[in-house]
Amino acid sequence: MEAQHNSLLLLIPLFPLIGAMINGFFGHRIQATAGKKAVHAVAIAMPAISAVISWILFFQLLGIEDPEKRAFSAHGWRWINVGFADASFAFWLDPLTSMMTLIITTIGTMIHVYATGYMAEEKAYWRFFCYLNLFVTMMLILVLGDNFLVMFIGWEGVGLASYLLIGFWYTELANSAAGMKAFVVNRFGDACFVTGLFILYWGMQGSWAPAIGKGGDLSAEKPSIYAMVKPDYFWSADAKLAEDAIGPRPVVEAHEEGEHATAEPYATLTFPKLRQVFDQEVARERLRFELVATKDKLSAEREAGLESLTDRAAMGTFLKETDRLLKAKDVEIQERLTAFDAERGRTPIKEKTFWGLPILFWVCLLFFLGATAKSAQIPFYVWLPDAMAGPTPVSALIHAATMVTAGVYMIARLNFLFILSPEACTVVGLVGAATALFAASMGLFQYDIKKVLAYSTVSQLGFMFIGVGVGAYWAGVFHLLTHACFKACLFLGSGSVILGCHHEQDMRRMGGLAKYMPSTRWTYAFACFAIAGFPLAAGFCSKDEILWKAFSSSAVHGLIPFANYLIWGMGIMAATLTAFYMYRSYYMTFTGEYRGNETPVPDPYPSDTARAKALFIPEPVKGPSPELLASLAEHSHGHAGGHGDHGHGHGHDDHGHGHDDHGHGHDDHGHHGHGGTPHESPASMTGPLWVLGVASLILGVVVGFPPVVSSLLHLDIHPALEVFLEPVLKPGMEMAGLYEVHTPAAAWLADQHTVHLFEYALAGLSILVALFGWLTARWLYKDNANPLPALLMSNPAEALRQSPLGALLPAGAAQGITQLHRLIYNKYFVDEVYYTVMVKGLSYVWNGLRNFDVYVVDGIVNGAAFIGKYFGFIQGAIDKYLVDGAVNGVAHLVGLAGQRLRQLQTGQIRTYLLGAFGGAVAAVMLVIALT
């Protein structure tokens, strides 16, 4: 895809970064001198400017007539240019990126506006908006980066910003633990992402092979190293930059015809160049499919001809001839594919293996594991429900519209890579479906309104992964867009409810809010209508397309037979549960009478709750007091803390930022509020709610008119978003189409009329399950009139007996249902399992390694030191008392002798004469004795 240079790209992330720096460095002083309005004026203006630029570039893209040329690029500076690594700090804007920047900046700006009302009484106001701007900056870098390394800066940056925002009230242990949990879990995913990138980069290089062109041959003894370092398209894309980096482009003369040729290595980190490379891989697969199809046709003709023959001799001749043709076809297929590879001078990466499995499978699997952490899928989803500890605007921004969709965006961006590995597509689709169903079931019995939405987010992200897993990339991205609207509306609506109910999060202590909070009620209802999947609402348009593509997909034929039907089955069950638990939250919150002044409802399983608290939030035994921590926070950050001043414990939300009498107090499980009369939120909060609520209803029809409706009404209307995204998603969509043609999931796909009938039937089924979920929730929870839900919490077995199903179940089933209810209510005890296996397990490993280090490694070192010290002592003693003793003894004897001999030097002549005489007498006596 060709791109035009456009410097405006550099400004999109720059303005939020400026806002973060202004409030980060000077915000405390600005707030103290000019007030909070000055703080949020800067914080809102910067992403708003980026939103304006994003819309300008979007319309400029639409103005380009050729869809294949709808792309802009901007080069910041050269960064890494070594060997094949050609990554610069550069940005790329194509239709997919444009959609993401519009979501991030437009919805992000509305959330900034909403936060001015929600966080009005926050003393660390400047710090909150600094973090919010920083998050928007990093998310924009993630989606705008034109290569893996720039993307990874944003990838890690949103991890840091989310850690800061989730743990915004860090003086509370639960909040700090939630922020740390999100940070650590994402590091596991990031390690997988980087490992996958290493394997991809290594696998793309392979072994160098000469290119074969028009008589071209590069079999010279010393081929130019330049031909091995840079691919042809590098020089054609940026000739001057290449020449500045490694010199002019080499030309290697051919041996026979004098033609020029260069090898075409293809390792790259840049998405546009990677797309060029894998376009060739997709073209090779297309050729292979076509060749195999002709062989299959020949085989079918062989079978048909064989049935028509009765003469044995003729049958033998026919079999011999057709077998020869089939073998010749096999040879032709291999020769054509070999020639295709030789023309490009490389071994296709799809044919390479690592540890016995295709490299592409490993790469896609590791990238997907990185996506499961960022986008909260099994097994790394556990951080997102706890992330509700952050302020509600944070939940709306991070967990609805931006960060959690990064994994979906990454897979859509790499559609040309994933679609070449049906095994990896199967894993993506199955994990997405399992997550959608698993998380939806966990939302059934939650009473914290934000926790319901948290598990809903995990579930809806699963639908997005179903879309990109089964090859329906545009449908997965479409659901990303619609989800950004209705889930942001739901999160902001929950924040409005929490604020209006004086910091209450337990839906059992709400009710009747429709008459107190009409704007919040209607916008929340719009979003519920959309997420439940009712006809023509945004959620229906995107979710129904995903489920249909899952049912009819042949891209997931890799690991499990009929995996598409399994994925669809789990998806339709998750859709049913979604409609139920969302309307359950609506009826419990807005219908009936207000229950905020009633006695708090006890936990049905208090022992489980106490155990969970003991596991994850133990009372600190040592360390500074909470009062000291709050005091330090107040003096160092201007944040007064006060999270316990109103006697509401430690918990998961930030409530209390719109009114002077409301602090941050909230309870960990019950979230008991201040009581009193509920009230509607200010216009700064309800305004964004209305925009998002209306968008939740109409956005689907505007940008993605359902193909099933177009077909049913015989309208020639193509989804505008699909057409807009086609240039980016074309390789994946083309390969998905080839899978459907050459490896159909079912024979009925060959009959277009039957296909339409199935599509209509499944769309109708989607509507029926939405109705079923809504009507069931209405029957149980509307106006708080049905006693079964309350009885379910106090006596699940009795509630079951009184329900319509009670007469149909056998004796003893009630106890099993009670245990199932307990299991789901406690979220399958996944957190406890993680704590036991991961936290405690790793602590045992840590202690074991510590003890090994202390008692084995240090023991060996210390033992060696002791032995060395002991032998050193002996050696020192020998040196001191034997060697030095002998030397010093000789010196002492010499000195003593000298002292004695010195006494002979008296200076008296008579003494000397006496000595001489004595010596002479001794000599004479010696001579006499010897003779």
C-alpha cells in the first residue's frame, strides 16, 4: 500500500503528551494558583485537538479515490537501521489506524469531560488528568506506530499508564494491589509478545538464496553483502536513506545473459513492508489452492469415469492413465511452487518449522498470548475485574474503549500473518469463545455494578477475538467500534449511578433510580439494548456478523474438526447470558423503589468472602500507619487520601467527586454509601452519556448495515466499514474466502440459497436469545417484585424448588444447583487458584531458590572461604613461625654474637695484648695436641 507523507500524524500523540507534561510538571502549582478549571482546560484541550486532527485526516483518506492508496506516513527520526532491522520512529495511518485514532481521541475527550464532574472533589486533580493524558498518548503511539518497535513503546506505555490509573489511590492496599496485579499479569503477556517477535524476525531471515530472474544468476563465489542485507523494495521506498546508511545499491551482474539481479531477503520490522512480504506468501497459498483444486477436479473425474466402466481391461487402462496424470499433477504442483519460490529467492516462511511445528504457528500463538494479557482473555483475564479499583472514568477509557482492544487491533493489523496459520486461528477463535462464555457466566450473580460491567467487557472482548480468529476481521474490528460506544456509555452510566447514590455500588441497595436520574436511566437503557443484540442496534449489527462468520468459517480447520460449530455454540450461549445479566443490572438499578436506606444485604457465602480477603488483602502487620501514608500523600502529591474518613472501608472505586459532602469512602464488598435521596449527575457527565447512548443505537446501521438485512430486503448495501477497511484487511479476507471455497466447513456452503436460509435462521436465533435473556431478567428483577432472587441468595435450594424448574428436577438436584451457584457466585474460585498456584507456588519456588542460594551456593562459597581462611592461617603460621622464625633466629643469633663480640672492643691496649697472648698460647697448645 502506497502512502503519502503527512506531518499532521506527528501531532496526534504530541498534544496529549504536552498536556501530560504540563500537568505532570506544573499541575500542582496550576491547581493551587488558578484552580481546577485551569487543570482540566489543558487536559481536555489536548486530546480534543488530536481528535480534530484525526477527523481531518479521516476525511482526507476518504478523499483519496484509489482505496489502495489510502495511507499517510510521517517520519520522526531514524532509530534502528542495522542489517534487516529498518525501524524508525515513524507513524502510519491507514483506514484501520484512522478508525482507532478516532475512537481513542473522540471517546477519550468525552471521558475527560465526564471526569471533570466525577472527580470534582479530588485533591490530586492535576495528577489524575496527567495520567489520563499520558494514557491517551501511549495508546495513540501504539496504534500509529509503523513498526513493531514503535508499537511496543505504546504497548508498554499503556501498561504503565493503566498501572498508575488503576492504583490512583495508592494509599489503599486494595487499590495498590489491583494496579500491581494488572501490571504484573501484563508483563507475562509482553514477554510472550517479544518472544514471538524474535521468532518471526529470525524465521524471516532464513538462509540466503540467489534470485532467479531473466537468466539472472547470483551463484558467484563472493556475492555482494549488500544484496543480502536489504530487500529490493527498501531502495525503491527510500533510496536516499538507504544510500546514506550503507552506500549505493549494489548491482550484481549475471553470468549468462548479463542481466542484473539482486537477492530479496525479507526480514523486516515495519508493517507496510511486512505486508508486502506476506502478500507474496498469500499469493503462494492462492496458487497452491488453485493447483490442488485442479488435482481434486481430476480425481473427481477419475471416480466418475471409473463408475461408468464395466470392462475390466478398459478399467485397468483407465486407472493406469489417470494415476499417471495424478502423479504428473503432483509433480506440476511441486514444480510450480518451487519456481514461485525461486523467483523470489527465498523459502516461504509458511514451510519453515521450529520444534516440529510451523514457525507461523509459534509466532501467532505467542503474539496471541500477548494479546490475551492486554485484552483480558483466558488465561490472563484476571487483572481486569480488579482494575475496577480505579476511578470510573478510568474504567470507561481503559477497559471499554482503548487499552483492552489493543490485542484485537494487533491481530487485525497482522491479519496477513494469522490467516496463514489455521491452527493459530483455531486457538484464537476457541479461546475467544471460551472467554466470552466463561466471563458471561461470572457476570450472572455479581451485585457490584462495576464488576458486572467488568466481566461483560471480558466477555465482549471474547466476541472480538472470535471475529478475528475465524477470519472475519472486519466484523471483529466492527465489534471493537460498537463496543467502545456502548460499553463506555455503560461504565460512565454506572459512575453516574454510583455518584447519584452517594458512592454505592451494590445494586441490591439501589432501585427506583429512573425517577431520580432520567438521563442516566435512558442512556443506560440504550446501551443495554445495544449490547443485548436487539435488531439494528450497534451490538446486533456487529455481534450477529461475528456469530454468522463463526458458524460458516473454514479458517478454523486446523486443530479440531468442526471447531467453527463449537465456537458458534459457545458464542450464542454467551450472547444469551449477556442479555440476561445486562437487563438484570438495569432492572435492579432503575426500577422499583429506592433501597439505599435499607439494611445492607449479607453475603450469601461469608466464609468464602473472608477467605478471599485473607488471601488477597491481608491486614498489614508491620509498616507505616494509614494515617502516616495519607499524610505523606497529602504533602508530596497534594492528595489528601481520606479513603477511610467516612467509615466506608477500602474498596474498588473512587466515588465522591462531585459534592462537598462526599469523600472517597467505599466498602470492599458492600460499597455502602451515605444513604439519602439519589440525584442526577451534572451536565458535564450526562452530556457524554447522551452522545454515547445515541451512538450505541445508530452507529451499527450507519457504518455496518447488516448484510443479512440487505440480503433479506434485496438491497444492494455493503457495510461501509467493511468497504473502508478492505485495503488493510484484504489479505486476511481473501485467504478466508479461499478457505471457504477449497476447504468448506460444510457441503451446504456450495448452495447459495441454503447459505442465505442458514444466515436468516441464525439471525433470527440471535434475536430470540436476546429476547429470552431480557424477558427472564424482567421476570426476576423488574420492580424487585419477584421473591426468587432474594431467596436465591439466602437459600438457593429453596429458590430452585419454588421456580418453574423445581418440579422438573429430580430429588437431590437442589444441592448440586446450590454448589453450582456458589461456584459461579465466587467466580469459579479462579483468583484463589491463581493465588495458590501462582503466588504461593512462586513464593515456594522463590523460598526454595533463596534457601538454595543461602545454604548451598553461599554455603559452598562460605565453606571455600573458610577452608581458604584455615589454610591461610596455617600457611601464615608456617611463614610466621618457621620461615620467618628461622630467618629472624639467624638474625637474632648474629645480633647476639655481634653484641658479645662488641664487648671485646674496649679501646684498652692491655686488653688487646692479653687477648693476643691468649690466642697465641691457644694456638701453640693446639699444634702440640695435633702432633
